[in-house]
Amino acid sequence: VQLQASGGGSVQAGDSLRLACAASGRTFTNYCVGWFRQAPEKERQFVAAISKSGDTTFYADSVKGRFVISRDNAKNTVYLHMNSLIPEDTAVYYCVADPRLTVAAMPLLMKTPTDFATWGQGTLVTVSS
């Protein structure tokens, strides 16, 4: 599967953005999908994940209640709806798809990489105070 992330931009604190991760090449419903982010000079960290069917989601504590991950399998796209953005959300956001991980295991992907994870190219989100 190939992934294309989009939707980043520069916004003010309190604004909203919607990121999209469009997939091509393989049956999208075979993949659990996650979003990670990497701020300047920091490690890439988990943000959110969604199961293959979309019925299960999991969030990092830092975004819980503000971000919503969803997927439209008919469009082969996963979305990250980001609300009440704060400057600490500034980062490059990456989507990743893996056919074997569950949403519970997705946060561990950076510590225990798999041979099956495919990453998108990243989209920059900048939040100004």
C-alpha cells in the first residue's frame, strides 16, 4: 500500500484542521492505520490509531478529547480531525498502515518496528499562539 498525507497548514491556537491519509495499491480494509507526529528535535510519537473496520480507535493522552480519527474505506482514506489546536501540536504528522497491528499495539510501533508498516510522507502542522 502507498500512503499520501495531506491537509497540514499554519493555524492559530484554538483553530481546527483535518488531515487526510489516502491509500492506494492494496485493499485498504486490510490495514490498521495510525497517525504519528514529530516536532523539531523530538522523537516521533504516537497520536491516534483506528482499526481496519473503523469500529475501534485509540488516542494518546495529549490529544484525547480534541482529536478524532476516522476512516472512509470506500474512499481509501483515514482522517485526523484536530480541534482546539495548541502550539504544542506543532509537528510533522505522518500516517502509517500495518496489516498485522491492532490499535492497541500501534503506539509501540516506534519502539518495536515491524516489517509490514508503510509510512506516508508527512504533512506539516504549525500552530501559533
